[in-house]
Amino acid sequence: MLVAQAITFRWLLLARRRILVEQARARREAGEETREVEEFPDLATLGVELRRAVRSASALVTLLGLYFVWGEEIPALGALDRVRLYPFSAPAEGDFVFTATKLLVVALAVFATTAVARRLPGLLDFLLLDRTGLSAAERYAVRSVTQYAVVTLGVLVALAQVGITWSQLQWLAAAVSVGLGFGLQEIFANFVSGSILLFERPIRVGDHVTVNGMDGRVTNIRIRATTLLDVERREVIVPNRVFVTGSVENWTLTDPVTRVMVPVGVAYGTDPELVHRLLAEAAAATPRVLRDPAPHSVFKRFGESALEFELRVFLCERDAWLEVVNGLHADIARRFAAAGVSIPFPQREVRLVGGGPPTVESFGGPEVSR
């Protein structure tokens, strides 16, 4: 076991180095102006968690191995089988007997299930990232499903030790299903919707979505609800049913590139070609604006008091929207002022006709002109 543990530690070290090299190569090939590079897990923290998991697994396997090797040779190890906890009276032949050994197995099953459910996602994340090259969303789905399967298996093992088998749970499961269908239909609908989100993946962890007027990045997908992190760093809990039955805008489902439109109005008499040139220069000078697709501006309409233009640029990620809009507004205002292009604003003139101070009736009468 010590040799196997040392070999495992060495393999984890080499795999971690290989993944770091691949990440550095991917970031270098991606560049600064192309699409967003996938966010990888923290390998340093993940390595510490995996080493702890390997040590725990080695200790557990060692103890189980010693028990199976020496259990029949050392009678003291079987003393717990003679401690009957249930039933208290002498059992009949074929009756279930709950002993201290089974209680110990239940405790070990609960402990092992908790430990494995906590450590296994990190190990799967590392293995899938190292061998399969799956995306972060796909790895998250595999981790979640595996974690639920481990918890279910641990619960079944613990129930079997106390004499509750699946054949005894069938009628209870049927009754619970009816109760879920009538009394807890919302919770049951969210549970089914969470399973659909994990397998169909219309949204994934890391996607930028808009649902029911809320805009944020998906940080967690659980059985009942999904967590969104908005621009104010607030965590919004949204039931899973909303994502399945409602309308959801996913800004990064297949392509993280998004478009930003900046409306601009200039005074009548301004040369449109000059406006187009100034807008193109502002877009070219703004960081994080993509060159492909290229920015462009359009002359939309003759407005009430201005010629209305619209600058359209493309970003590699949705999170840069506020930064780019702020930079474009500041640069456009500076370039328009230097070129003598004025940005008009609506003006209104109100004249009150009549003697004496104005009254409430005078504001609603025909003598008020605008």
C-alpha cells in the first residue's frame, strides 16, 4: 500500500505538470483578442485534496485488508457478531438480527459515503481534465451525476445492514411518488428540471444568462435550484423549473462573442462620413473590441433634433460590456469635441400669457403654448 501510494503521488505530480503546460499553450494560442479561454480548476488546491483522498483510501483499504486476512484467525474480531442489538428477545430461525457488527458497518458506510462524495468530484475533475479534454460544463455534469450515484449507493448499503431492502421499499417509493405528484409537485418539478439541465445542458456552469429580467453568471446547478452571480456580486437562487419551462437568454451557449450597440446623435448639418470615421477610430482604439467581426456604424434615421447613428462592436465575453461601453462613450465624446461635432439635446420653450401669478387652471388652459 505504501508503494501504491507513492506511485499515485508521482502520477498526480506528472499529470499536474502536463495539464499546466497544456493550459499555458492554450492561453498563448488564444491570444488577448480572441474568444474567451476556458477557466481551469485550481490545480494547487486540487492536488492537496487529492493527496488527502489517496491517504484516506490507503488507510481504509489497509484496514479492510487486515480484517479479511486475520478475521478468521483472531476470534476477538468476531466478538461484535455476538452482541445482539435487535430483537431484544431470542429471534426465531430466519428472523433478521441486528448486531454490533452491522452497526459498525452502517457507521463505516455513512463515513465512507460522506468522504467519497466529498473527494470524488475533485478526483474525477482531475482525471477527466487529464485524459478526456472535456469542457468545464461537461466535467461538472459528470461530477454531479457521479456524486448523486455514490450517495444513493451508500444509503442503500446502510439500509441493507438494518434489514431494509429494495423489495420492502417499493411500496413506500410508490406512496412517496404519489405524494410528490400532489403535495410536493413544485419540488418534484424542480428536481426533474435539475436532471434535465445536467444532461441536456441548455445552461452550464460559467454561462452568462438572462432569465426573468435577471442577468448573471451560472455558478452552481443543484437538484432544486441554480445559483446566479450578478454584476453586484449577489447570489440569486433560481428554481430549476424556470430554466426548463421559461424563456432563457444564454449569451455563451455556443459562442461567447456578443454585440454591443452604442447610439449616438449629432446635430443637423454634420457630415455623415466624418461621423462614421470618428466612430470607427473610437472602436479601433478601445481595448477588448474584436477586429473580427469588424466594428461598423450605421446611419439609422433623421431624428426629431439630431441625425441618429449607431456604432456596433463585438466583444469576446459578456463581462466586458460595461468596461467597453464606458470607454467608447468617453472616447467618442473626446473625438467629437476635437472635430467640432456637436451632440444636440432636446430644448423646449414655455411661455405663459396673462397677468398675475400663474394658477393651476392656467397651466391646463389653451393659452399655454409649447
